[in-house]
Amino acid sequence: MEIMKRDTILSKIRKLLSLSESSNPNEAALALRRARDLMDKYDLSDQDISYSEINEKSTNSHMNTMKVPSYVNMLAWMCADLFRCKLLVDRNVKLVRRIRKRRSVGQVGHYNAKIAEARFRFIGIDLDAEVCAYTFDVLYRKLIKSKSTYMAGEGYTRSDLTIIRNSYAVGWVKGVRGNIEYLIPTEIEIDQQGVGGEIIKVNPLVVYVDNLTTGMEKPRGYLVSQRFQSEGHKEGSKVQVSKATKEGQRNNQKHLS
């Protein structure tokens, strides 16, 4: 089956399966029968339908580093948990042409600078990945703004300030997560035939991600000051993330304030 035709058929089957959940029993039965007829005609399984709903969405926000800071990792995993997504980190090094001024001889030259870039990619079902990436971008901007404007006081060395601001950021993310724990759903599971023919429960996103070459990011450790982490937690807990049902988005639209 051609890829375009397969995608069209899968999309039609998903719509029919959605209609099969209608409160009208006749409409639901008719939609389910049509969906099953199409699945039989094109030799498609429930597993094929489940995997066809998987989408990827990269964040607009990126970090100019190959090593993602711990607190940013924590924020990304929090968003992934909230929207039942899996998380990958894409890294890239690009060449940027820059100007080099030679004051001694009054000349202007050029050179190629290597710029590292890392951004997150979320893997989710249907619209989950898109909304997850959007949520991360919004919270990431709030986090960076809060971290950069935080005033620790005077008398600290540059090394101390790095520890203080990292601690504050870790606390900030923990504060936000504390507000949304009750919103985090259970993981997605579908039935799949095992090697021995038995039916087992699997998360289709885990299988999907395992087939990709990009690895997951492991959080980096930081020295953390409990005092400044507590102050960050206090500020982060003021950020509200609430769930609001929106038709067609399977109750996964969130609002930020």
C-alpha cells in the first residue's frame, strides 16, 4: 500500500473509531463496523492504528550548549510526564560566519565559529506532542526570566552565584511540578502479542523511541544550596498550570498563568 494512501486510510479509521464512542448507540455501532471493515480490507491491526497516532514535535526554545542544564532537563521531563510524552534531545553544531577586527592594522577579517545547539523533541499521541512542546517553551521562558532576575545579594563569588542560581532554578521547577502532580496521567498501554504468542501490555511510545537513533538525555548533577532552592520553589509554586477540556483534543489542553 502506498504511504499516502495508507495514511489516508488510517486517518479515516481513527475518525470512525472516535465516532464509535458516540452516545448514540446506532451511530457508534455503525462507525465501529465501518472501521473494522476497513481494517480487514487493508489488513490493518489495532497496533497499526495505535502507532499511526504517534507524532513528534520539537521545541522552539534551544540551548547553545551540548550539555543541557539539570533544571532544564527537569522541566522538560515534567512536561513530558504531564502530556504522556517521551523525550529526546537533538544536538547540532553549526558554523556561523563572524567578523574579526584587527585593530593594529585596521583590517576586518572573517572566521567560522562553531555554535553548539540542543533542543528537545517530544514524542506523543495525536496532539499531545504539540501541546507539550508549546507548554515547555512557555515555562522555559518563565524559568529563564525568573532565574536571571533573581537577586541573591552581595558578597558572592562568580562560582557561588552559579551554584545559587542553579539551585534557585531547580527549586523553581520543583515548585511548578508540585502544582501539577494531580494532573499527571498514567502511561499509555496497548495490547500486543509477545514472542510466545501471549498478549502483553506495552507503551507504544517506548517502542517507537527505542527504534530511533537519538538517545535520551540524562540529567546532570549540580551542587545545590537548599536555601536558594527553597526560594526558587516558592516562586515556582506561584506558576499555575490547569487542565481545561477542549473538544477534539482528548482533554489534553492546558492553560498557563
